[in-house]
Amino acid sequence: MANELIDSELLELLKSVDTPTVCNAIEVAQGKRGFSEFTHGTMICSAPKGGAMVGFAKTAKIAALSPPQEDQEITKERRMNYYQYMSEVTGPSVAVIEDVDYPNCIGAYWGEVNTKVHKGFGLSGALTNGVMRDLGDLAVDFPVVAGSIGPSHGFVHVREIDTKISVLGMSVSPNDLIHADLHGAVVIPKEVINGLKDAIKKLFASEQLILGPAEKKDFNFDSFKSAWEDFEKSRT
């Protein structure tokens, strides 16, 4: 099970740090720069002060520009299959939804109803390249990181469930470990999960080599140069 890859200590640590920190820590764990499994471009967060969402991806594709072309009964059945899939939560989970209409998304899938339903199922947030609405009425402690805000649901309907998707340049497979906040999102590679706690601690220690001196009253270029040299030696 994917959920066995993360213990409660790491889960709480990941919830306490922002997504840029996780992005940097992944590079520390990998021992090189160039990690690229993150969203590209500006996203909108429903709760920018609410902290990060962390969990394994439950994926789907939706569309909303045009009515579904399939038989109505097939559309309804897929909708129920979607909700059943989302309800089967056994650990930290995040709904990750690709709107296939992107970049012309018009249908807000994430609003008051869906956030409260998915929170009730036990998910910890939603990530999408699509639209959200009902700001101020969304489920409490259920952040949504979306591509845009809009008023209408259009002809929104589910196209695919439990499938590989793409959100603003980031490929996501079912059960990928997701970290997302107001900066966007990353997929944490499975091979670095076990070393991520140590990588975050190493990253914080490295940053203090420059942040500590920078916060002193006598900080100047000479002290910056010395601190930066130490910082450069320590970082990935």
C-alpha cells in the first residue's frame, strides 16, 4: 500500500513546511539539482494561510465546456463510480483532478458541495488545473489549489477515474505522494520518501549558515561573503 510509505512523524513534518522547502529537500535527498516534478505557472490557493495539503493522489479527469457525448446513464454511473473511488480512503489522500478543457477551463468542479463531500470522505485537499468557486463557503481545513476562479459549473462531468493525469505541467499517477500549498504542488518521488526527514533537517541547517549572520545587526558584505562561502559548500 502506498500509505505505508509515510509514517505519522514524516506526515506532520511535511504538513508543517511549505512546498518550496519540500522541493529543495527533494534535491538534497537526491544529491543534485534539477528536480522538475512540480507545477509550472501561478496557481490560486483557497486558504493561503492554511498550511500545506499532503497525501497520496486520488486522480480523475473532468470536462465542462460541452455536455457529455455519452449516454446519460453512463455519465451518471461514472459519477457514482468516481465518488465511490474517492470515498475509499485508507490514509492521507489528496484529490488531484485534471480539467481536460485547460487552458480554457470554465466549469468549477470545486465549490461548497464537493469540498464538503470530499472532506467527509477523509481527503485532505484538492489540486486541479481547473476552476474553483464558492470562496468563503468551502469546507474548513480542506484547501483547494486551482488554476483559476469562476462562477459557473458549466457542463462539468467526470471523464476518467484512477488514471494518469497532468496538472500545469506536472504528471501525476494514482498514489503519487503530493505536497501542495499557495506556491503550487510537487510530486515527491517514492525513492526519496525514507530520507526526506533527514533532508529537511539538513536543508534547514544549511540555510541557517546564511540566515543566521544576515539577521545580526553587524551584518555587512564581508560577513555575507564568509557566510555565503559556507552556505555554498553545504547546499545541493
